[in-house]
Amino acid sequence: MGALVTLDLPADAPALTLPWIITFGPMNDEEEWEPVVCGPYERAHALALAEAVVADEELMAVVEPLQPHVTVAQIQGDIAASRLAAENEDVETAALDAELAGYDDHDHDHGDHDHGDHTHEPPSVGEIREGFARIAAKLTN
């Protein structure tokens, strides 16, 4: 039996109405193959499909919503929020580790934040929305 990972959301969470994807991958580091990404689906369909696939196989299935961002700023905002959440988790984990080890000293690397020059212009909001329409048309054919 495999594992299914997804977000635990309240019943009124806006993310529940988004399209969802499933990423299937190996359960452990012994297997090496590229994950398979499927979707988009409605959340209930994604969960049911993921459960059916991992029921009899040693696979990991991650079910998550697609974020239909149309600007670079929206994407950067989600990245910043994710980094902040991970950093806060690291700080909490380091504090707990320090407490358990009997000392209060931790050090973590915040990474290189040099963004460099961008060689490609991002698509416009209109171009992205047109792309969404083309994808929707492909999914309904």
C-alpha cells in the first residue's frame, strides 16, 4: 500500500474550488524514476484517482491545487510565503532540537537571493488567460 498526501482544508476554503493535480512518485530513495503529474481534476476526482492508484502499489501520491496565477508578483508572493513558512518551521524545529540537546544555538542558511538578469519577458495576463482557454478546450475534446 502506498501513501497519499494532500492539504487538510476547512470546508469553506477557496482552494477547494481550484483545479487539482496528482503527482505520483516513488515511496523511497531506492527507486529512481521521474514523477508522473496528472490533471487537472476536481479535488474529489483527484483524491479518488490517487487513492485507487496507491491502494495496491508502493507509491507516493501528492494531491494539490493548481494556482492559476497570472502575474509574476502573484507567483513570487506564493514563493515568499512558502519560504517564510519553511523558515518558521526550521526555526521551530531548531529551537526544539536545541531545547532537547540542552543548548540554544542554531544556524541556518537563507540561501542565495541574487535574482540576476531576466532574459525572458513573462507572458501578459491576457496571454496567460488565452492559454487557460486553450488548455480547457483540449481537456474537453
